[in-house]
Amino acid sequence: MVEALLFGIAIFFGWVIFDFVKHKKFSKENILSALVVGVIGGVAWYIIEWIF
């Protein structure tokens, strides 16, 4: 569970950094999309961890 949480957080921050480098500014839309992707990634990692 902790690994999935850390994975989701890493995806979130990576996505935010990538969007900042690409657009040179922070926006609510980019932060929200990073949050959604981080949550999806964390949940997917938890499911994979649970299966194996």
C-alpha cells in the first residue's frame, strides 16, 4: 500500500514538473490532470501489487 502511494505521488510530481517545463507556468488544469493521473497510477500499482 505504501509503495502504491509513493508511486502515485511520484507520478503526480513528475507530471507537474513535465507540464511546467512544457508550458512555463502552473495552471489549475495541469495540476488537476496531474492529480488524476497520479491517482490512477497509484490505484493501478496497488491492483498489480495485490494480484502478484
